[in-house]
Amino acid sequence: MASLGLTRQVNTSVIEFPVVRPRRSPSFGFNKNRVGFRVLAQGAEEPDLSVTVNGLKMQNPFVIGSGPPGTNYTVMKRAFDEGWGAVIAKTVSLDAAKVVNVTPRYARLRAAANGSAKGQIIGWENIELISDRPLETMLKEFKQLKEEYPDRILIASIMEEYDKAAWEELIDRVEQTGIDAIEINFSCPHGMPERKMGAAVGQDCVLLEEVCGWINAKATVPVWAKMTPNITDITQPARVSLQNGCEGVSAINTIMSVMGINLNTLRPEPCVEGYSTPGGYSSKAVHPIALAKVMSIAQMMKKEFGDKDLSLSAIGGVEKGGDAAEFILLGANTVQVCTGVMMHGYGLVKALCSDLKDFMKKHNFSSIEDFRGASLDYFTTHTDLVRRQQEAIRERKAIKKGLQSDKDWTGDGFVKESESMASN
Ligand SMILES: Cc1cc2nc3c(=O)[nH]c(=O)nc-3n(C[C@H](O)[C@H](O)[C@H](O)COP(=O)(O)O)c2cc1C
């Protein structure tokens, strides 16, 4: 497919930036044919939030991230009814009997003074595993949802052990329910790596390459690989996943964390029978880290896969439309929300859509594609920042000094040249 790209005239410089497109259809590319933004006329239609990603049409880019908000039929139905663009179900595996959860499994960080129960929640640690519900039950519910909501996008999140036959069986069984796409959980940071699952695969590019090969040889729907941030360079597993047939990358899963130590009992939190284990950190506090990871992946995708039909789903600390706008400005096609839904409920999508529309109206953007990736090219190296600053200082000094010599006077710029040498 021809590459997409968008060229925008800002002040005097021309800035090129990425735009979307679609295994089988729109995704991560650059529209060379589009020049400038469409401007919303006074009283014109509302901005269009709909997106088409890997051929999947969503009414808005807001996707329920895999976790408690996608654990069963009742809550996923609720998400569709409230207007979420897509739902990614809680991660399933073949044998739920091996998944044994503990309680408490969440610990929260508040913005107020240490220990205060009143401050705003800014960080959320969980030591929750993948779905502990029988696979048969989850599959029955996927099928029922797709029958009741044929036009809505339901994505299965799956994870298996390092066993080709197990992956093939799981893919076959979830696909038979009619789901629209699959997200592979290569990123669960706790519990599952002990069984060579989740982050154990996502952190090992050799294993990842082999497992992606198995998965993509079997899958007939688009496949997104969900990345762990608990790795030095997140672009490496993202690149391997895309090179080995995945249609998209999702990032980030939770960040390895220890929420704290109870200074009365001296035991770590969340405390289960006096003991704890490191868990996954999410919510507002991870948003800046997620932005950095998504920015790195987006730059890599633009540079190395710009002409391919690939997509990027951004996740981490989204609670406001502006948080989502930031991810889209970096090149994300969709934006997932997990902890935000646990804190504010499914109705959050209405506020997210309304915030995002306000942002789009302010900038005269009529569609998500009008601004997707618009901020990506403003990231550079520190060395380049130094070079740019030195150049700017040189220019400012030159302006202050006026002309270097009488031979530099020009007829056309005479008035400005005179002003540049005046003191007031
Ligand atoms: C309680 C809880 C359970 C989660 N379970 C899963 C899971 O089963 N599969 C998965 O891929 N991600 C899981 N996640 C990770 C989220 O999908 C998401 O990547 C992460 O929380 C960051 O986004 P957020 O700040 O919007 O929550 C879970 C997160 C939380 C908080």
C-alpha cells in the first residue's frame, strides 16, 4: 500500500509527520497526498472521532485495556453500551485452574501526605494474574457478545506457555467465537513469568521471535503484541513482533513496582499473610513513562515500517481526553484505559470523547488523522538540542548587532536594517 504522510506548514518551516493506516487494511504510515489540515467552518459538523485500525472500524479511539474492566460478559456489555470504541477482554489461557489469585492484590499511592486516605489516587499496584475463569466460560461470553454486538470490536487477550501446540489451540478456540482481533500479552510482570509466560517472552527477543512466528502462522485476524516497559529498550521487542507478522503493538503494560513498606508492621504492601511480591504499577503516575515508551516505538515504526499497514495502541495513565490526545500526537491509533475505568467507571468514555472533541475544535482538527503523530518530529537528541540552541543564540546576537559592514545594506530591507541597529 502507498505510504501515508502529512505535510504541515508551521510558521516558516515545513514539518513532516506520521499519520495512520491498515493485516489486512489502515495503519502506521505517512500520507504524502495530504497537505494541511481541514479547517472546521463556523457551525460545521462535530469533529469525527471514528478510526479504522488494521481494518477494524471503531466509533472512537478509546479501548478498554485488558484487566478487570473486561473480565466477564456483564462488564464488557456495559462497556459497549457506554460507547467504548473497542473492548480488550481480560487475558485468557488454556488452563484457568493453574491461575490462583490472592487478596489483597491491589495497593494504591495517594498524592496527599504519606498514609492519608484522602489524597487523589495517582498510582496503582496490582499483583493480579490473568483471568482465573474457565476458558470455556470466557469463550461462550465472547461469542454471545459478538452475536449481540456484531458491529462492535471485541479483542481477545491471550497468553500461553512456551509450547507451539498450546498457542495454536488457544488461537483456534478464541477465533471460533468471532472476536475481531487478538492482543498477545507478552508483558504480565508477575506470577506468569514463573511459568515462562508474559514478560518472560516479551523480555527475550529470541523467544519472542519464535512465539510470534507460531502465532502469526496460525492467526487469521489482526494480532497486536503487548509490550512490557520492564526492559532497557522497548523498541527491540516491538521491532521483533512487527518483523514476525504482528499487525500492531500495544504499550505499555504495568511497570514493575513495590508500592511501599508499612512503617508500623514493617511488612511490604500489598501484604498477603505478612508477605508480598513485586507487582505492576499503573494509573496517572505511569503516564509520563508510557509517553516516553510510546514515543520511542512510534519513532522506530515511522523510520523502519513507515510504509506498512501497522498500528500502535497506547496505554498508561489515561483519565482525561488530553492524556489520549498526547498519545495520538505521538502517533498512536488507539488509546487503552484500564485503571481509569476501575477508578471512574465505564461512563468515563463520554468525558474522554468530549475532552478530545474540545481539543480538536480548539485546533480545527476534523479527524483523528488530522493530528496523529503531529508532535513526534519534535523529539531529537540532546546533542541536537545543544546545536539548535547555539544556532539560535548566534542568530539572536546577529540580529542585535545589525549589519556586519556597510556593504551589507540592501535597498529592499533598508528600514528593517536601520531598526536592527537602533537602541530603542
Ligand atoms: C488490576 C489490573 C489487572 C490487569 N490485568 C491485565 C491482564 O490480564 N492482561 C493485560 O494484558 N494487562 C493487564 N493489566 C494492564 C493494563 O491493561 C494496562 O496495560 C496497565 O494497567 C496500564 O494502563 P492504565 O494506567 O490505564 O491501567 C492489568 C492492570 C491492572 C491495574
